[in-house]
Amino acid sequence: MLVALFVLTLGLFCYSQGNSESVLGIPQLYGPSEALLRQVVDFVCELQKYPENETIQLRVYKMGHHEKLLGEYTYQPDEVASIPMMITDYHEGFLECVAKPLNASSSNITATVSDPHYLKVIVPVKNAEIEYSGPMELFEEDILELRCLLEAGTHVSYQWLLNGRLLSPSPRHHFAEDRLRIFRTTSGDSGFYTCIASNTFNNTEVFTSNSTEMEITVKVLASDPDISFVVLKEIQNYSALVTCQSARGSLPITFSLYNSTELVSSVTAEKKNATFKVPLDLRQPPDRLECQANNSDPIAHSQWLPLRVVPVKGPVTMLYDQDIGENYVVIGLKMYCRASEGSHPRYHWFLNKTRLHDRGSFYRVDDQPPQQSILHLSVRASSSAGTYHCKVSDSFDNANAVGSNRKYVDREVLNRLPILVVVIVFGSFAILIMLVSVCCIFGVIYN
């Protein structure tokens, strides 16, 4: 029994020794993790275990692409299997080393493959340019998309400048690889755009390429215009000067005036307003006018405005409110001048026979056409005393001025108690004294 076991053990040992000579170890592939384009790089394929009587060939491929050989080495014992390679774009990816007998067809040794080794190929950036196929002039709320194109470059990072200042991500500014997209452009997005492409090698060598500047203009759409008019009288003829004005809008702006659906006139202006002269017949029903402002689609429209002119008519009323200070002393008045009719009134205030202009030492005029005019009056100064009245006329014709009633203003008079009030107060006080006295007399009598 022991003899049989010894013979079996010796046979297995001899078999394993014979097989060990035909077993090929797994190679190990070493090399840099990144390389520059067209740089010559040495990769090492190390083989620890190999048959002694076989010539072993070491070959480097991209993993899964053994149809294209990248480098090879015929292995000799005690040598370093250094495989130089000229780096191209194709080398980027996972590389592997394959070990197999030189005469694989006549050998029963199985080929072995190393673990994959990743290589990043750095192609320095070159000739950055901005690609943009849209119009060079946009309007607010449009979308602007720019792309940074390169003649060469891998593993690239991009930056965008506007007028020399670095753009940062925001809800409107979106960066995706080589693209800049701006949602809902504003006039602040106008200017000169530059893209900067860069990449690095071994975190030490930096390559950059700046594009030429590209000018983009973002224009402001014309806002809905305001429409107003004043009336002119020329001898016996009347006309209306109609003003169309937009608060916002890039110039030039084309203003058009319409009477209902009929075009009256149109003008392209290098300012945000335009004026049109329209004949006016006060005896005819009023026309309805509309302004249109256009510097791109869509066209902005004003409200419809009736070309209505009503001459000033009386009566003209003058009312007032008192401003009360400490100890219930009257320190000022607000005097209101109003005409019963008139669409384009002009107001004039008078102290005695002297006309009061916009502002003085003791007064201020606040015209609020067509409703009224307010005279803010301080009565503290002695010069404010006198008789006040106002006149209202048409702004286009002074011939039919209508005057108001007159009011005398004096600080002492304003703060003097009226005689009727004095009589009532003192009369009430006397009656109260009489009632108290009568009560006292009856009390004494009955006691």
C-alpha cells in the first residue's frame, strides 16, 4: 500500500514538472497614464513565467481591437521588454499586452493577456474660432448660442469672455462642453465675445488658444408708445400736433400714425419719439388716432386716442382748503381752480392784478390739466395778503378766458372768529349763568 502511494505521488510530481515548462505566465503592462500627440513613449511588458524552450512574442493592442498592432517585442530571458510607440489619436483608451509563442501554430501553449492600462492622449489646442450661424443683431428675449471650434485639441476646457470679462454660469447663461447658450437675451448681452480653449499635460504644461472677437448686438424692442396731442391755432385754422413716444427701444424706430385703419403718416426717427401735424376741424366728430412703433417684429401699439377738443366754458369755480398749524392757527391755503368744460385748459393765477407764475416766496402753482390747478399758499408772510382769483382759457386760444370769483386772504382775517360764532358762544355762556343763578335762588327759598 505504501509503495503504491509513493509511486502515485512521484508520478504526479513528474507530470506537474513537465507541464510547468509549457505554461505561459500573465504579462504586466507598464507605461505613462497620459502622453502628448506624436511623442515617443516606451511601454514595458513584463513576463515573469514562460517556457524555457519557446520564443515568446509580446504585442500591444487596444483592448478589443487586435486587428491593429501598436507595438511588439520578441522576449529574451533577463531582458526588459521595452516597446517604444509613436503616440497618435488612436492610442487613447485601454491598452493590453498579449504574450504568445512565436510559432503559435506548432505550439500547444495558450496565449495570455495583461490587465488593461488606460492611456490619455493630449492633443494641444490649436486655432480656436467661434462658430455662429445666426444674425449678428438680436432682440431681447431671443436665444443666443455660440460654439467654440478647434482645429485640434483633446481633453479641452472652455471659457467665454464678454468684452474681456469672464462669463459665469447663471440661470440665463448655460455652458455645455464647447457651447455657450444665453436664454432670454438682454441689451447687457451686447458686445464682443471671445472663447478660450485650453488643456494641460501632466498638470504642468498648459496649452491655450484664443479665438478672434465676435461682436453680437442685442437690441431692445420698441415699447408700446404713449400718444398725446396739443392744439395749434394758425389764423383761423386749427391743427393737432400728435406726439408718439416709446420709453424703450433701440434706434432707429419707425413711428406710424393711424386714423382708425388709415395711415396718416410714417417717419423713421433716430430718437424715441416723433411728432405729426394733423388738420383739425372743431365742428366735426373727433377722430380716433393710434401710434405704432416698429424696430422689429412684433410692432408696438399705443392706446386709441380720441382727437377731441372742447373749448373752455364757465363758470370757473375757486374752492379752498385750510392748512392748520399749532393751536389751530391757519398757516396756509390750498386753492383749487376748475372750469366746467374744457379739454385743453390753461390756468393763470392772480394776486390783486399781478399774475403769479410757477413759484414764489410764499406760493407754488401745481397745474393738473385738464381737471384743475392748485395754488399752494402760505399766509405767514405779510406779502401774501390780498385778493386772489384765477382765469382759465384754451391753451391754443386766449380769446375766451373765463375768470373765477375772487377771495380776499389775510392771516388775521383767517384766524379771526366770526361775529356770529362770538355771539353764539357768549350768548350760550350768559344763558348758562342765568340758569345756574335761578337754580341757586330756588334752592335758598325752599331751604
